[in-house]
Amino acid sequence: MNKTENLFNLVPQPVSIKASDAYFIFQPQMAVFCPDEFQGEVAVFNEQLEASTPFKCRRTENKAEASIIIELTGGSCGSENVNAEAYKLTIGESVVTISAKTAHGVFNALETLRQILMCCKTPNKGSPFAHYSMQCAEIEDCPRFEWRGFMLDCARTFFPVSFIKKLIDAAALHKLNHFHWHLTDDQGWRIPVAEYPKLIEIGSVAPDPRHQLRDYTPKKDAFYTHEQMKDVISYAAARHIMVVPEIEMPGHASAILASYPELGCTGGPYAVEGRWGIFDDVLCAGNDDVLKLLEATVKTVAEIFPAPFIHIGGDECPHVRWETCPKCQARIKAEKLDGVDQLQSWITSKMAAVVAKYGKTPIGWDEVLDGTENIALPQDLVVMSWRGAKGGIEASKRHHRVIMAPTDGGCYLDYPHLSDPAEPGLQSVTTVRKSYDYSPLPDALSEEEKLNILGGQGNLWSELLSSQKLAEYMLFPRLCALSEALWLDKKDKDFDSFSERLKVHKERLDMLNLLYYRGPLEE
Ligand code: ACM
Ligand code: ZN
């Protein structure tokens, strides 16, 4: 890439930047002329500017005094582009013009402008007549993938709303558009369900092995009220980020079983887990009361979350208890199933139908495909491929939509940045380069099958995270790299260019008080 293309050091890099030699000179107080329907986007933009730059913006009715003009005219990005998120940002000598087809396109343009303004230096710093300048340019841009996400595990480590909002705002800076909120697991249940109060009274209170050497009292109130969740959802929506909740089932269920031991195959006793791992005690697939609890939860989630999707987990569910449980065996017989593998598919189908009953579309980890070669899963079930690309390939060949998040593709952000034992994290290694190089489109798919791939996401599991700062360190700058891997077409990506831009982009992470890894980007 040449110098012009690296202008402004943007991440993700826009599809096209054309620069001129002229400069736009402006004052820190900017007037924005825009249709009423974009006042929300402008208000968020102003909030973001005030938080980390010397700039402010306010709306004006007077076009002649505007330094930013927003028009709903249809951004272009290639001739026949119909991408709703596309935008055009023109920095002229006297005004900055944004044109887009949708509010999301306008927001993307404003986030590009936010990045530019965050690194905008005053030429006469300290002067009371300070004015600022940016190089004139024309940016035409649109994303390659419609699903550009990040997942935060708030079950293993309970993160406060303030931190979640901080990450959502950082995600918006990188034009990510989905936040996958992992709300339940062995180590904690984080969402109140009115009919099942013990899920919170017992299931949200976990021993924490990291603190066992100290005088440690398990954390109480480690859950999100419905009001708090709605607050997160509207904060994210204002940034054009969809919040997709995940309720784990039928495995990773220790918090449910500790709360309602009668829902396990053996009856317990069970405890909310302090250890991490995969545990044999899972929900009893032969017990109708399990389905009732899950339905009450899905109903609650559907009422709180406006997203069209509910993630129903499905990963890492051992079947050993089902093998010897009379209820599970009776279910296998009654439903004429082949065995315990099909029992899991039966639960998946059952819960997918419940999700549909409440007007939503189910997402499941790729285990939902196991043992289902001859079983019709609901066609709208979206598969999240994490054990490599294999599940995603199979799912898209079977006409399911797919979100890619493979462990070996740079999408697992709980892995260490390097194989250096000094780095935090466990299991494999995800270098920044690996995240950058990731492409969600496997070569094994035909062009038609590739259309089923919605995009991808970075996952941050939190078994080993002892603090918000450590979470940030694991996320950044790998999430920056992934944001570009999901924004650009493979042919337009350039790691050397990204590495150069990242040097400046880190200043933006600093301005947002985000801790990030500073070591080598590859090994
Ligand atoms: C997973 O990482 N168990 C989905
Ligand atoms: Zn059972």
C-alpha cells in the first residue's frame, strides 16, 4: 500500500481513500447539518468526541454554517453495491460531507471521522486561536461481511455494566456490529428468570479459586438486572451494535444444577463450579421440568432482547450421565432415537422450536450438528463454528447460515499472544497476525455455499481473567486486526500496512484508556 492509502491510519482500513493536497481548516466546535432521523447518531458522535478529543459538535438548522453535512443520498462502494452499511465521507476544503443510504452507514462514516479527529493535531498548540486541520480526502467504504462480532464471557468472570459499555464503545470505533453476550455457564448464571429465583440466589454465587488463598467471600449480586441489560442493549443499539444473548444448554449447566438439583440425572449434590473445564453433570434430557426452565428462560430473554437471534449454546456436553439415567433412556425410547448423541439433537430441535415460538432465530455452537447427518435440524438454525472451520463448512453445505469463530483461525482471544510462557492465557496461541490473516470463507466452499457465511467474531472466554485490564490486554490489538479481517475483502488486506497503521492506532486505544498487548505481532 502506498502512503496515500495509509492516510489517517484508520482501522479497519476503508475500501478506498483518495487524498488531495488541500486541507480542511476547522474550529473545535463543529456544527452539523443533518436530517432529524440522524440526531441519535450525531448525539453519540458528540459524546464520543467529548470523551477523548478537544472537539464537540452540535446540530444546526443553518446549512451555510455547517462544518459537517450529512445527507441521505446513498453511499456508493463499487457500482452495484447495495450494502446498507456503505458510506461516503468527503473532506472538502470548506466542509465535511457524509452520504449514506442508512443510519448505520452514517454511523460508520462518523466512526471513521472520529478516528481521524482522535489523531488530529493542532498546528499551533497552546494558542487561544487554535485551529485544526485535516487533509482533504474522499473515502468510499463498505464492509465485506455483515456479521462482525465479539463475544464476552460474563459467566466465568462477572464484568460490570460500565466495563461492558466501555468495550461496546471500543467495538463501535472498529465498526464491529454484534456483541455476543455469554450469560450462563458452570461458573455462574447472570440473568434473573422470575419463575426460577434460585438461578440467581444460588446460581450467580460462585466460589472463585483465584481467591481461595485469601479470606474470600463469594461474590453476591453477580448478575445483571433486566433494567441493566436493557441499558446495555440501548447503549449498543445507539452504536449500531446488536446484542445477542447466549443461554448455555444442555451442558455447562453446573449453576442451574446447583440451583435446582432435581434437574440433573443423578439429583446431585451439585455446586456452582469454581474450577474450569467440562463437567459430566449436565441437564437431564429426560426431564420435562428441564424444558420448562429452559422455555421460561428463552421467554425472558426474548422479552428483554430485541435482537432476532438467541444463542442456545450446545457445546461441550458430555453424555455419560444420559447413558445410565432412566429418564434419559426412557426419552430415547419414547422418541425412537438412536442413542445419546441423537438425544442432544432432540434437545436442540426442541429448544430451536421454543426460540421460534418466541419469534427468534436460534444460533448454536457447531456441536449442534454432531450426529445429525440424517436428521433435519431447523433450516434457520445458525451455526457458530468454533472447532475449526469444519462445522461451518458442513453447515453451509447443509444450507445453514454460519458465523465463523474458529479456535485455529485467530478468533480465540483468550489464547496467549505468543508461545512465550510469560504471556497470560492458555491452550494454543493467537498472534495478532493470525487474527489479521483470518478469512471466514473456507476454500472448500463453492461460491454459492460461501453466501451462507455471515461473517465472524472474536471470542473472549474469561476463566483466566482476573481483571478488566487483563480482559483489555487479551482483546487488543487482536480485535483491531479481526475488525479489519471482517471489513475488507481478502485481496484488499495488507498486514504490513496494518502494522504501520497500528502504531498510530494505539494512540486511540490509549485515549480510550484501553490496555493492549505491545509485543511482536507474529512469531
Ligand atoms: C467453546 O469455546 N466451548 C465454544
Ligand atoms: Zn437424565
